[in-house]
Amino acid sequence: MVFLIDMIERLPTPWGLVRSGVSPDHLKTKTVAKVFEKIAKESGFRLFANVEIGKDVSLKDLREAYDVVVLAIGASRGRRLGIKGEELPNYFSSAQFVPWYNGHPDFSELVVNLNTETAIVIGAGNVAMDIARILAREPSELRSTDVAEHALEVFESSSVRKVVICGRRGPEHAAFTAPEIRDLAKLENIDVKFDAEQINSAITRAEMLATAEKDLHSNLEAMRLLSLRNKKKCNRSLEIRFLSSPLEFKGNGKLEEVIFAVNEVSKGRVVNSDKTFSIEAGLVISAIGYETQNIPGIKYEQGKITNIAGHVEHNVYVTGWAKRGPVGLIGTNKSDASDVVQLIISNLKKPKNSAAIEALLKSDHQTIDQSGWEKINASELISGELVGKPRKKIVNWKRLLEVGFPGR
Ligand code: NAP
């Protein structure tokens, strides 16, 4: 069977989270883009970037024109904490802060002020860890990455020297994965601080569990070793505090302080104590998960698209974070996509013999196709090479369209 695939993308560039989500200091992870480019070279694949569903083309029209429509739209809205003071300037969600430093064209104008000694990251997952590392690193370590130029400039004049990650539950409940914890030991210019007492109590509690998640004991042991390590007396630190729930952001026209409740683990449950503490900080980022953005006519539940094993309705399917919720690594999404494709194949009926998105778009629409994207890609790679970076991202919509659609 020969499949013809049209990939529709809202931005002028493909690669989704690999381009605007994966941390700039995780260059190896980004090499998965080579797989994308190999697929893009196959006959039967076409890219239609700078095309937005609901604006340039409707889902209804796509459903009628194509045999199958797969929604692989991820989850780009940050969950909200819903506490007092969230409107204060210099409080961001990871859904704003990460795409800002990764050069997403919707976020290049975000005003980030790093004129503060202490920054707080809320959440005990890998996104929180990425953000905290990027904030705590010596800016010179970021110069050889593909971090956006506008963000590098801000990091280079940053006053942030202390980054505190605050998790609401205990170390045994943290969502960090093993490689991310182990990699903390490799940070040369940052003192990593875990509270030995918090970790030891968590180890005792974890030993009493009948069943434990894979990696739990080794993760706790890695945290214990980090808590015992001699501090190098660096002027930069990354502290991980558990059992701390944010209650309120305070400040006079700008963020100045965060009030936290101290939590406890009691009979396996995390509960509020009546104690609180506060941290003075001029920057707070919450990294507490994501929700899928709306597409008109599609049903949602708990931040993801309502589906059964990837089937949404009629010939519409969903995959990735939009299907399962915002959990899982690139590999998880790959195997998940493969399952959805198997389901699609088993449900396929007689082909429609139609399908051409060109007929659905306005004749003067500036679609970026694969050759347009290759121009953008080549331009970024060349300008990166000139300054010793893997790539220098173009972060402006207008410029991306000029490079990818040069007056065709
Ligand atoms: P995550 O792993 O689900 O972590 C979210 C964190 O936010 C949890 O610690 C959660 O605590 C906390 N949280 C949720 N609601 C909260 C609230 N109201 N107040 C305080 N804390 C709250 O999500 P993520 O960090 O966004 O990562 C998403 C997925 O991408 C994960 O599967 C992650 O492993 C993956 N990822 C991987 C990498 C990598 O491999 N390097 C990098 C980035 C992301 P509770 O547990 O108490 O709910």
C-alpha cells in the first residue's frame, strides 16, 4: 500500500517540540530531527507549514478531503496554579518561558527580567529541571548551543545566582527521570543542593512501600549522594526543595516574594501542615504540566482530546500529548504514534482518491513547503556555523516567511 501524507503545521517551521521544547543544552536529543528529515525526503510526504487549522483551513474541510486526519498538536498551554499574585510581571508558565529561550516566533517578544538574585521554579518534573539548569548555568556554557540569541543576551546580563526548584510532594514522588537527576552531578559551575533530611526521610518511607516505581530507589540514592557532596563554593546554586506548595505571589507592581505552605507525608498522603515559609525572588516560573489547545468542533477532557486508543470520531485520530496528556518522552510518543497508525490501517476503507490541501487554501497563501523549510534550515545552520553554534534560529515570523517563501 502506498500512503500519501500531507503534514500541516501552524508555524513556518516543522519539528514541534524538538525545536521549541527540548532544552538547548540537550543537543544529542535533537538529533532525532535527522529521522524527521529522512521521512520528509520520502516520496508521498509533503509539508504545508504556515497553515493554521481553524484559520487557514477548517478541520471539517480536511476531514472531507482526506481519508484520515491525525491531530498531533501536542499540549502547548501551561497549567495554571490558580493562586493570588499570578498576574504579577515576571511570573511565567513553562509554556511561555521554554519557547522564549528556544526561539519560538510567538514568544520572541516576551519581556523577561533576570535582574534578581533568586529565581524559583515550581514543579518537580523534567521541564522544571530543564528551566532551572538553563537559569543557573554560566551563560558562556549556553553560547555554543542553539539557545535563541535574544535569550542569550538576557542570560549574559543575568543577576540570577540562586535557583530554587520547589516540589509540592516528597522526593519519592518527584517526576524527574533518572538521567536528569544523575546529570546534576556533572554541572561544574553550580552547587546542587538537596536537603539530606528530606531525602533520608523519603528513603525510609520508600523502603516501607510494598511496590515501588521503576528507578525509585536508585533515584533517591542519587539524590542522597548529591545531598552529601561537598559544595564547590560556586557562586551559582541550584537547590531542590520538596514538600513546598506555593500559596501566594507577593510584590508591589513586580514579583518580590513567594509564600509556601510546608507539607508533610502522613500515612502515605501529602498533607498541608500549618507552617509556612517564604522566599524572596524576582522571577518565578511554574512548570506544572500542560493542556492541549482547542480546535473548534473537537471534544476535550482533562486537558487532552477525548479519544479511544487514538480514535476521536469518524476519520479523525489523535496521537502524542494531545491523546494521552502531557507525559512521556520522544520515544513514548514514537511508539504511541506507531500504535495509532496500526489502528488507522486496520480501520481504513476504500481510498477517497481526492485530498489536496492546495484546493482548500487561498490561492495567495504563503505555504512553506519542504524546500522552503530547507532554505530556513540551511540559513540557520550556516549562520550558526559562522559563530560556532549548531544553528542560529530565526525567531521572527516575518523573517521566517521571507527566507522560506522568497517571492514565489
Ligand atoms: P511532569 O513530569 O508531569 O511534572 C509536573 C510537576 O508539576 C510534578 O512534580 C507535579 O507534582 C507538579 N505540579 C502539578 N500541579 C501542581 C500544582 N498545582 N502545584 C505545584 N506543583 C504541581 O511534567 P513536565 O515536567 O511538564 O514534563 C512533561 C513530560 O515531558 C514528562 O513526561 C517529562 O519526563 C517529559 N520531559 C522529558 C525531558 C527529558 O527527558 N529531559 C525534558 C522535559 C520534559 P505532582 O506529582 O504532585 O502532581
